Amino acid sequence: MAALGASLVVISPELPERTADMAAKQKLTFPILWDERSIVAEAFGLAFTLPDDLRQVYLGFGNDLAVRNGDPSWRLPVPSRFVVDASGIVRFVQADPDYTYRPEPETTLEALRKVVG
């Protein structure tokens, strides 16, 4: 990505202190921005609220999103990738509500190469 003149930025609803701990453990070198109350995800039409039955499943695993995200709404973003050009125009989007599906990094690099072309 750097060779193409691009940067990677992650946007997460998790509280910054939680993402900072994970980033340090994983030795991540890119910024992780806090999407407080999922405002950015909502603006892109990608925020959804977990139904009550799934909240109970998450709580059963010790994952209280209200605490983890500092937001009682239990909203999450649909996992997504965006390629944004230097003018701020979104040129490519991958979004899939199936959180287990993650596209290959090469797919995103191909889209980036087309933008910087």
C-alpha cells in the first residue's frame, strides 16, 4: 500500500483504550479511529443493531458491546473496506453483512492500483 502512496486506516466502534491495547499486542502500525456511537457507519448505511437474542449470545461469551464500545445501543458496523482517492471520493467499496467473510487483501490492492493508476 505504501508503495502505491496509500495509507490504511481502521475505523472501529470500540473504545480507543480497547483498540490501543489490541494494536500494541499485535504491533499494528496503522491508525485506528474511534467511530463513537457508530456515526460514520450510520452515515454509510452500514450500522446495524444486534437483536436481543444475539445480545445474549455475545454476553454469554463475555462480550458486552455496551461496555466495549461505550455505547448502550449495541450497534455494530457491517465489515467494510473502502478505497478513497486523494480528493475524498469513494472509488471502491466491499461490504458484506456476513462477518465471517473477509475479502482477500489482493482484491483491495487491485482496486487501489486502479485508483492511483
